[in-house]
Amino acid sequence: MKIRIFFSIALLLGPSYLAASTRIKELAVLEGVRENQLLGYGLVVGLAGTGDKRQTVFSAQSLANMLERMGVSVPPTAMLVRNTAAVMITANLPSFAQPGTRIDVSVAAIGDASSLRGGLLLLTPLRAANGHVYAAAQGQVVVGGFLAGQGGTTQTVNHPTSGRIPGGAIVEQRAPAAAATGALKLQLNRPDFTTAATLAEVINKKLAPSGELIAKAENAAIVAVNAPAAFTGRPVEFVAAIENLPVETDSRAKIAVDEKTGTIVMGSDIRITPVSILHGSLTVEIQTSLAVSQPAPLSSGSTQVVPQVGVGVKEDKAQSVMLKQGATVQDLVRALTAIGSTARDVIAILQTLRAAGALDAEIEVI
């Protein structure tokens, strides 16, 4: 067993500002123009004995109800059909999807079926949160995994109990969506006061005639835009003109950390002021070995196992890192890596700097 203790000292890390040019299409969407989630419950048939077993009673009830609607009356308790599985179907209905449009659906088993490989989804209505049917799904299930073997020896690859049906649902009716008429409201994907103000300024500069103010930032997330006279009766062209305008975006300095995998993602130009880091490590290693004590021949003793515990302590020499004026966090990470620091060491140092108030960049642990 090893116990590793890390020490880190750092000072004077400054703020940073990131800017990039992006189209408005990537930054915002029209308020009310969005996808709608659909959900359905159905049956997958044609499975080679890998469907639901006797313990899953609702799949047998569903099959019995479907057969009864077709004129075949069979009690659910009299069924033992292992080629059928009860599944949940999910899909996203795009904005302005017209009746007849095909969309992809995902299928997942909810019973004790072992695989959906080779299965066929029967006609299933897909409903939205308001209970209305917007699409109908049916088709062959494509599974990216498989289950092989027999008895107690099996091999499973990926997830054979879930799959997809490309283009497996047909849209039956349009979902409600905001009409692109009158005053438009652009909704930022990531609310930010600076970005909203810049977006309104760019629209007024590029699309407003004679300095007219047609765009106004209402808050950090909404920018209201009125179509000028040149685009009267042409709302689609006006929205297209807005979407392709480039905007200098602004965002907070952020460092994303995944402690589970030791991954660090950060902006390369996050500036820091001169910083000094002292890094070292203390390792305590405890090892246990088992020795066997054997009694003498013809004696009344018995064989005994005696544990032998050894403790070792090793402390590495502390190493120092110095960064000059104008250095970035990328330079800091490169310097820490050069002295043998691991990703987890860097994570610990960054978190310590943030806790001490010496790091102005936001650290998000995921």
C-alpha cells in the first residue's frame, strides 16, 4: 500500500480574457424555435430467444392487448414468448419538421431481455409532453453490441439491449414553433452581458439603415430585433442575414478539470503574473509478506503463516519552478510537467491556487 502526499506553493496568478469571432448562428437561436422530445412504449419482435422472460409480465400483457385488437384473444398468463421484448422509444422532433419527414429514434429494453439484435420494432406512436402524437416509429433495430455464449460462459460487447433505427419514425404533425414575423428575440446559448451587448451592436451596425437602432439587448440572454423596412415581408431572409454576421464573443477564463481521468482542458492564453512553485512529494510504502513456519518432524506442532510487515519512507527533493512576466497557464503546465508532475499534481496545484485566491480563472470540476 502506498500513501502519496503532495506539497505545492504558488503565488500571484492574474486574470485572462478570451475572445473569438463566431457567427451569430452558433451563439443564439430564435426564441421558441427548439427541438421537442418524444417518447413511446412498444414491442420488439423477431428476437432469437433473447427477449423478455416470464418475470417481465408487462411485455406479455402488451402482446396480448395487441393481439386482441387484431382479433386474437390469448390470456397473458398463457404466454411464454421469448422472441418479444418491451422497449422504450425516444426521439427528438426538429424545429419546423413537416409531416412525412423521417427522424431517427433510439430503442432500449426495459425488461430482462438479453439482446435486441435482429429485432423489429412494431408500429409505435411517439408522444410529446402534452400527450399529443407527433410521430410514429417502426423498423429494424440496429444494435452496436452483441451477446455470445451459452450457460455460465458468455461474452458481451457494448450494450446489446439498446439500439437505433435510422429514419425509423415518420412525423405525423408539426410541433408548435415561433413564427419569424414581427419582432424577433434571439436567445443566447450561454447568457453573457458582454456578448449580448456586442451582438446587438453588430446587428445595428450591419443591418440598420442610417444608424437606426433595430436591436436591443434586454438582458444577458435575450436580444430583441425589429426587422427594418428593407426586409418587410421577408422574415426568412432577415433571419438568415442575422445568422451569418460575425461577432467577437467574450467568455470567462475557465479551466475544466476531470479528476477521475486526470484530464485538464484550459485556454492556452490565460495570462499569469510572475509565479513561484515549490513542488515535492513524500511516499510512504507499507508492504506485507507472508512467512511459513513449519514444525519439526514427528512433533505435535502445526504449520503457521506469520505475516511480516515492512514500512519504508521516501521523500523526494522539492523542485522549484519560476515563471516570468507574461507567462500563460499553458507555460505553467509545461513547466510542471518538465519537473515530473503528473496530471493529478497539476490539478491539485490549480485547485490550491484557486482556494487561496491567487487564480482568477474559474475552475470547473466535472
